[in-house]
Amino acid sequence: MPQHAPDQLIVTRATPEDWTVVSEWAAAEGWNPGLSDASCFFAQDPDGFFLGRIDGEPVSAISVVNYSPTYAFLGFYLVRPDQRGRGHGLATWKAALAHAGDRTVGLDGVPAQQDNYRRSGFELAYRTSRFGGTAPSGDRPTPDHVVPAATVGPDAIAAYDSACYPADRARFLRHWLSCDGHRAFARVPDGRVTGYGVIRPGRDAHRVGPLFADTTEDARALLDALTADLDGAPFAVDVPETNPEAVALAKSLGLTPSFDTARMYTGPVRPVATSRIFGVTSLELG
């Protein structure tokens, strides 16, 4: 394959159809993207997805999704393996990052790339570990006070989510909670939401995210409900180190860590209830 200089790269916005190839790249990297993630991602910010092409062929990708006037999240930073080391990734990065304007930008990157991200203005906030294992086999009863999230209503879920995320994201949640293959539950003792969670099928394992809860008891009940139908199938949840109780819960269930990521920001973000975050929504979209 001929060598190409970075200035031969053309970066344009991507369509959902374009993104199918990026999902395949992510799967090849072992990221285990959810099978229906793309439609939810594009629902939040359809202009936040970019492809770099050479002679019309996709060689690089990145997403910079705007959530609010003050916050955006960067993900899917990928270069096709046969085109790496030629400057295409950095060129795509620079072209796409302008979409965020003056917003604070977050990302979840592999720790080995921290120095590169720091040179672009990102600073480490905390680390996240992916914990995985297999669900118990056989039928299990629904835990007390756990109900389908749809019975609670989107406004109540969005209000709870707002305390756990750096931006309000009602538009994204409407799709995330109801997307094909996604199952969502809330815990509602005495008429008050004390947590909610979502599980979705992935390439290699089901992925839980988010898993937000007031207490370990709430998180455990939600996780039991989310995995009740898996019957021994594998699942994974991305747990932030900022919540020691979440790490302890994952370990108590026999889940084991497989890899870490580094959450980094370019500036300040609004405070979140770290004690409620037992699993992040998605490493690709925050």
C-alpha cells in the first residue's frame, strides 16, 4: 500500500452508516462495543463523529460529542492498523476537536497514552477498571423494589442521572433506555428512585452501564436484575476507582479486572456524586 502524507488525509463528518466500519475497528481492538450503540451516540450529537479518508477509504476516526454548552466527550480515537505512525490520527484529532469549541472535554484513554493526551491539554482525573465475569445460571427472582425503568418515567431517570454525570443528557437517555437489546431497571423503595442501571449486548460480553445507585445494596439489587436473564453468559462493568465501594462490590461478586483506562479532562467539570457511580455508561461516550 502506498505511503500517504497527513496532508492527503481528508477529514469529514461521519454518518451512522459510515460508523459501522469504526465499530468493527473498535471490536478488533477488544473494546467490545455494544451492538446497538451507534444509534444512541448519534442521537446525542449527530455532528460529533468524524472520519479521515485517503483516496476515499476510511483510515482514521474520532468522536467529539457535545452534551451541553460546557461539556463534551471524546472517544473512538482510532487509526486503521496499516495506516498508523503517519500522522493521520493527530490530523483527525485536531480537525474534530474544534467541534467542542471552548467546552471542557473528557476522555477515557489507555494509561500508556496519558502523556500524549497531556500534551493536548488533558489532565488525569481518575482511573477506571473493567471488571468482568459470568452471570449465575438458572432463574432468579427479581430483587425487592427493582422495576423496569420505563415504569418510572424518563424525567425521574434523567433527574437521577444528572447528579452522576457532568452534563444533563435527557436526549441521550431517551434512546439509551429504550434501544433494541437494552434492558433498564430502577430501584424505587418507598416511591423514591435510589438508582438505575442498563445492560446491553456486546461483541464479547454484555456490558452494564450506567450503574448508578445510592448504596451498595441498591447497586447489588440492580446488578442482580440486570444479569438475571444471562444464564451464565459473560458480562462486564467499568468501575471508577473514585468509588471504593463499587470496586469492593465487583470483587465480592467474583468479577476480575481486565484493563484500565484513564479519565482525563481539559478543564473543570461540575461536581458529581462519585459515591453513586458503580459503573460508567460507556468508555466511548463517558
